[in-house]
Amino acid sequence: MLQMLHEILLPALVPGLASTLVLVLAARAWRRDRPAEDGTLPPLHSRGAWTLPLLVPGALALAFWSQERMLPFATEAPRHRWHWVPVAIAAAAAPALVAAFTPRPQTLVRRLVASIVLALLVALPAGLLLELPGLDAPTSRALVAAVAFALVLLTLPPAAVRPGPALPWTLMLAFTALSVMALQANFAKLSLVCAAPSAVAGAMLLAGIPMRRWTVGPGGQAILAATLVILAAAGHAYDYAELGAGLWLLAIAGPAALWLFEVPPFRSRDGLAVTLLRCSVGAAPALAAIGLALLRTMAGDDPSGGGGDDGIYGGLGG
């Protein structure tokens, strides 16, 4: 029982508490930051720019180690193909970390170019480093990288300038949906790994409480969006329940849906009603994916046969 509690709580509880502590302390240090010349507020990590691009892969590495008792290339070479997941996420964190330290460009053209370059650099590890069954062909790798590029690019505008809880809330539910779906697909280890970035997103919500207005920032959002795509690709590759690629894409579509609120008439509107609407729209894809996944697994056969003797807490060799 103690071992089971350790395997369940460590991937989510420890990253969540640690991330909350780091972000809340940082939020107190950043409270005196002044708005930029264009009126936008500094990102949550404007002074401690290293936080989110390091907290996300760090939390995921802790969750991975709690399941496998190893870290790829840190302790030994990857033993299974899904062991490349934390490697790809760590590689994607490098350009996100650079972006976190880079001042936001002042002109629209420069912001667009910077966003495209950041999205491209963060998406490349998803296509180059992942070694997943059924997704190792060049066309499949290119497709995964393209999805990562699109999700990062679409979610950068609200991450850079939109204050409030909608984006962290949406990210938390998206990672939670992946966790639930991975469990339904009989990949319990991935399910617990997905709990780590979900805990970090939850910590972002708590860290925002001391501040009346705050934003995630492009560096943090880039690594969070790339992590969503990489984990969704891993879930689809080991989808013994045959949930379908469309359902995995639906689970991570919530952050992209928030882009709708960056165009008129919603862009200039604020207040409780609009915030609740943003949260509802962002949550809808993840909640729909969870519901559809549960319906499909209840209506179909037991998917455990595809995973051999892995069971709920067993390993999945690639």
C-alpha cells in the first residue's frame, strides 16, 4: 500500500507543492513590476525567467523517475522507446528557456517572427527525438512536429499578453485529460507522468492568487504546449484502447481555442463574465475528450490485452 501511494502521489503531489512554492515566492518578487509601454503586464516569470521552462521538465523527470527508477541519458541509455519522451521535452525546454529571458519585441512584425522561430525550435525535438511505435516514419515525425508548431504558435498570443486564470486552468485540464486517457489506454505509467505537468499548471493557478493580474509568458507557454503534444503522441502510440488520434488531439485543443478571445470583439473585453467564458471554452475540449474516452472504453472490450502483463502499474516496453 505504501509503495502504491508513493507511485501515485510522488508524480503529482511533490511537483505541485514545489512549483507552487517557487511560483508564489517569485510572484511576490514580481509584484512591483510596471506595465510595458504598450500597456501589457510582465509575464509571470519576467524576473525569474527560468521557472516554468525548468519546472515543467523537472516535474516530469521526477514523475518519470518515480515510475522507471531511471532517467534517460542521466543515469543510463533509454531502455524502451517511450523513454525518449522526457528527452524530447528536456530538449524543447532549452529554446523555451532562452525565450523566457528574451525581452518581448515591441513591433508586431518582430513579435510574429519571434513567435514563429520559438514555435519552430520548440517543435523540432518532437519530430526529431521521439522514438514511438507507429510514429517513427518521417511523415509521422513531421506530423507530430507540425502539430507541436501549430499549438505553440496559436497559444503564444494569450500567453504573452492575456492575464488571468483561463490559460493555466485550460492547461491543467488538458494534462488531466491526457492522464485519464492514458489510464484508459492501459498505459498507467504515462498516466502518472502526465500528472506532473498538470500539477505545475495547477501551481500556476495558485501562484496567480497573490497577484491581481499576471500572464504565463511565451517561454513557459512554449514548453507547456510542446509537452502536451509529446505526451499526446506517446498516448496515441500506446493506445491499446484504440481511442483514436482525433480524441488525443481533442484533449489538447483547449489552449488553442483560447486564441478566439484574442480577436474582436473579445480582445478588448475583461471582467468576470468574460473570464468565466474563457475558462469554459478552454475546458470544453478536455472534458469532452475525457467523456468520450470513458464511453468508448466502457462500450468496447477490455483493452488490457494489448499491454501484456503490464497492468495498472506495470511497464510498457517499446
